[in-house]
Amino acid sequence: MPSLRFLPVSPRSLLRQQGRALWWVVLLVLIAAAVGGGLWWRQRQAAPAQADAPAGRGGPGGPGGRGPARFSAGGQTQPVSVGVVRRQDVRVQVNAIGTMSARATAVVRAKVSGELTSLRFKEGEEVKAGQLLAEIDPRSYQASLGQVQGNLARDQALLKNAQLDLKRYQDLLAKDSIASQQVDTQAAQVRQLEGTVAADQAQVDAARLQLSYTRITAPIAGRLGLRQADRGNVVGPSDATGIVTINLVRPIDAVFSVPEAHLAQINQRLAQGAELPVELWDREQKRRLARGRLGALDNAIDATTGTIKVKASFANEDGTLFPNQFVNVRLQVNLLENALTVPGTAIQNNYVYLVQPDGTVTQRRIRVGVADGDRVAVEGELKDGDRVVVDGIDRLREGAKVAVIDSNAAARADEAVQEGGARRAAMRNLTQEERDRLAKMTQEERRAFLRSKRNQPGAAGPAGAASGTVGGEPATAAPAPAASAEGGAPGGERRPGMSPEVRALLDKMSPEERQKLQAMAPDERRAFIGGKMQAAGMAAPGAAASR
């Protein structure tokens, strides 16, 4: 039986093996702890993100993925501005681009050649038909007239003598004392001289007409342009530019094109004897220039553009319209009476948010019609007097709670802050004499005086910033004035346009907040005031009515 041999194991080797095993155990424990900690941290970060994530289809926010979950029916109240649904007449209009055209144009030219001796008009003025405009040197035409008048007088004398001879010859012929041939010859001579006198009279009339042409008059009434000839120039009928141009601009016409699709409706209205109103607007579509009516249609459609030219007439009594002026045209082709309308800003993807009596909103699907200004004709489940959201739509969803606020409240508060700062800056830079005089003024006179001081070059601007000197002293930026105890605007003046909520908000602000508000930019100031109002739960007077 073989004997067993045991290899000797040293204590150091045994310790090395135990250390390696322990190292692996510790490493595995650390890996497990890191994995578990990462999972815990991910779950902790995912919890608030899931609460704030957009509500997708089938998610917490409801179908459609519209709006954050915190805006749900049980969430925060969202401030919105509303508009009223009402029934009114809506105009169906066709928009076009047009050009003004003078009703008549005349180039004033000289009818006879000569030197201009005088100009009797001012450029750009209104003239009447037949009014004297210029004069040409008449001396040569007066001489010609005198010459033909002399020829006429000579031939008239010869005719008179021949007529007397004929009378005597006829008396002698009656007594059979002269041959009849001599009488006939004298009669022929009389007729010949009568023709000469008639020709001389025509020459006199022609010379007198040429002389009258030396006085140049206006052929039509209208507005004069710039003169094209000066005194001392030799002018004539062949001049291309003439002396001046006259445009008849009262009334004046506008020429524009409309699509042929509207032609049948326009013809139908004209056949019924209706007058189609036309409005002219400026280039930015912000200011209405004139109102008129449709005058005439062209007799053919432009095959290239598929449009037809239309002419509308305008009284132009104030003379603000000029020929070749660019205008935006709005032609009214129909009128929808008593149509249901909503503000244009309330419509989003053929939906509106209707504010219900309980302070929540609900969506209403509508059919959008024609637009007239800022109102749009609609069809849907709405009735006259309903309120729809016009500002803050992107923060809403079905059933969300809302608080109706005045959209102009923050803007009015911002204006009050700026006005108050400018007033304080102007007051600081007044001289003692101006202060004494200001104390004796009425409230209206004081406002006008301070406004004039702020508008002076170098005066403080609306925000109270200095750009120069006022009253001989450097104008420096003034801190925001504190609101008065009576709830007025900064500077101690009560502003009529400020709502009580804004006054109360300004009263609650600390001096530090007012100084911070004054240093902000206008946009930041509006956002700050709006946030303060929302945090305080303030609403405009209309919000109280909505509750």
C-alpha cells in the first residue's frame, strides 16, 4: 500500500488565497450596491418628470397629448383673457391691390409759338376750367390782326362804291339811257367785292383767334403739377412736355383686378341695382384712406391672370388721394346679416374654448366662415353672449379651470410706472422759479407743463433715464416712485385707466420691489406685474363677473 505524501503549505500562501477570495466578495458587493443605487436614483428622477410630462395619447393628460398634467380640471387655475360671442352683420369682402387713376388728365401746351412773358399759377394748386395760367408775347399777333383788319376796311369801301354805281346804272337802265351789259358787269363786280370782304372778315377772325391763344387757360379743372417751362422760354404747339399738367382728382378713380370667380356675384348685385362699397387702405393695412363705390367693369377677362379689371370712384374731397398711388382695396360683394361671430384670436384648428359658468373651459368645434376685421363668422354650438378664450389657449385642455383677467392690466401698470418715473425725473431738475410757478397751476396745467419738460431735447425719457440736461442741471435717472396711499399710480397721481387690482398690487409692493420694477425692461416689467397678479389671485373686473 503506497504511502500518502502531504505537501507542506506555508502560512503566507494560505493568507494570500484567503485575501483574493475576500477581494472578489467585496467587489461583487460594490457592484450590486452601485446597480441598486442607480435604479433607485432613476426612479426618483422619473417621478417628477412623469408628473410634468406632456399628456400624450392614453397618458395622464388625456387624449391628444395637449397640455401639462398640472393644468387638469383639478390642477391650478389658469389666467386667460376672453372675448364675447355676438351676432352682427359681416361683410364679404374681396381684397385686391390697386392704383389710383385721375378721372381726366390734360397737358397744357401753347397753341401758338412765342415767348412766355408771365406765369399766373402756383405749382400743385387747384384750378378751374378757363382760369388764366400763362401769357405769350402778343405783339406779332396784334400786328397781323391789324393788317387783315386794314384789308377788310379797304375792300369794304370798294364794295360800297361798287354798290352805289350799280344803283345808278340800274336807274339809267330804267330810262333806257344805258346798255344792259354795263349794268350786268357792274353787278358782277359787286358780287366779287362781296366775296373779297367775306374772305377779309375770315382772316380777321383767324388773326383775332391766334391773338387769344397768347393767353393760355386751363382746359379742365383739377390739380396742377410741376411747371415744365419758365418765363422767357419760347414755347409752341410741338412741345412734348408742355407748360404744366392738370389732373382731375375730385373725383378720382381706383383701378384694380379681382378674380373671375367673383364676376358672377358682382354682376348679379349690379343688375339688382345695388351699390358695391369699396374701401381703400394704406400699405400697412392699418389706416383707411377713403370709401367709395364700384364704378365699372372691363369688357374682357385677362387670360394670363384669370382676373378682370374693375374701376371704383371716390369723392376725394380732402384731396389725400393722388394719381398712381398704391392702395389696398377691399370690395364688398355681399353682406351676411345677423351672423354669429367670434374674435379671430379665439379660433385654433377649428376649435374654440368656451368658458362655462363654473369657471372651467370646454372645447367647441366650429365651422369657420368669412372674416371681417378682427371678427370671424362661425357656425357651431355657440350662442350670443358666450365667452371664449382669446389669450392663453396654449395652456388649456378640456375641463381646465380658468380665471378671467384683463389682458391690458399689466400694460396699464407698466405705463403707470414709466409715467411716474419720468414725472419724478422732471420734477428733480426744475429750478426754484419753475417749482414756484408749478405750485400755482391747476392739475391739468401741471400735467401739460411736466409733459412739455419731458419732451424737451435732453430731458428724461419715459423710463426716467437722462440723456442731457433739464433746467441747467444734469438729468439723472430717478428711482421708481412709491405708489400713493390712496392707491394711485406712481408719483402720487391716480390714473383713470388703471384698474383697482393694479392699484392694490402697487400698494402692496415694498420700496425695494418698486426700485427693482423701475430698473426692468418693459417686457420684463409686464411679466413681473402679471406674475404678481397671478400669484396674488387678482383678476380684472370682468373676472368677478365670470364667477
